[in-house]
Amino acid sequence: MNIHGLDYNTQREKLILPEYGREIQKMIDYAIALTDKKERQACAETIVDIMARVCPPEGDKEEQQQTLWDHLAIMSGFKLDIDYPVDVSQATNIVTRPEPMKYPMQRIRVRHYGHLLMDTFEKLKAMEPGEERDELVRRTANLMKIDLNEWGHGSSDEEKVASDLARFTDGNIQLDLSTFKFNKLPPKEQPNQNGGKKKKKK
């Protein structure tokens, strides 16, 4: 519905840095249009003072000034012909979007162990027997037990850990359950009758 005299934000030009608001953007547009450079300079300095009050930047005084003048340059589309008190040549980095990260799409044989554990299994296959491998086996087995507990609704069968460890390392790692000591699992929070969480038992 369009009502004569009303102007909606959705109908307006998109703001470059909306945190400062449309009025400051209008001030900057006004400053760009000024033909006298001295007047433009004074106008820009006044705008920066207002920006500092509307949206104070973080950091010390020097960092704050850098941010404010960078933002002024960005909001003006670098069209404001003034003598900037700081170097604003890197200001575009503030609004440049980083390249999207590629999501690893590798197939995981057992989801509850995840690809990091699967990579560890591969590493264990190639390791020579010794203290380093024994320590990695200990850490891996305990992590597997935690994962089974989390994904298995409380089930953390140590025999399954030993079986899976042997299976995924092609039999290279055989856990002796008569001597191997697992870490104690951390207590789980239990929901109470009110829908919240009970405190962990010590």
C-alpha cells in the first residue's frame, strides 16, 4: 500500500553503513556536492564528530579516528574531495566480503566418529609401535568412547570401542581391555520437570 507523502526504507536507496543512519548519509551527500573545498573540509570534520557520537568505534583515540575517517570515505563512495587526516587507502578492506569457505564434502564412513577420527585411524595404521603411538591410541579410544556416549543415547560399550579401533585401523591396533584404562566419562546434565537442566552430579 502506497500512501502519498510516506517514504518507506524499502523504497529508499540501500545504506552502505546502516549503523550511522540515513541522516548522516544525507549529510555526506551534501558535503560531496559542495563546490568550495574549505567548506567541504569543515563539513566533513563536523560529520565525523557527529558519527563519533552516533556510533562510537572501539579502540584508542587513534584507532577511533582511523575508523571514522575510513567509514566517511566508504559512505562517500570515495567521492569526497578533502584532505583526510589519516590514510584511507585501505578503507575498502572494511566492506570487502571474504571469499566463501569451501565445505569439506568428503564421505564419512561412520558419522558419529567424524572425519578427524577417521584421519587419526589412517595415521595409526602407519605408525610404528612405541610411546607416541600408545599415547595416540589412548587419546583416540577415549574420544571414541565419548562419541559413542553422545551419539548412542548413553551407550559407551568399551568392547565396541576396541572392535571399531581394530576395524578402522585394519587390525593394526588391538586394544587389550584387561589392561587398558578408559577415562571416566563426564556427567551429563539431566532435564528437570520444569524443562530446564539439573546441575551435574559431582
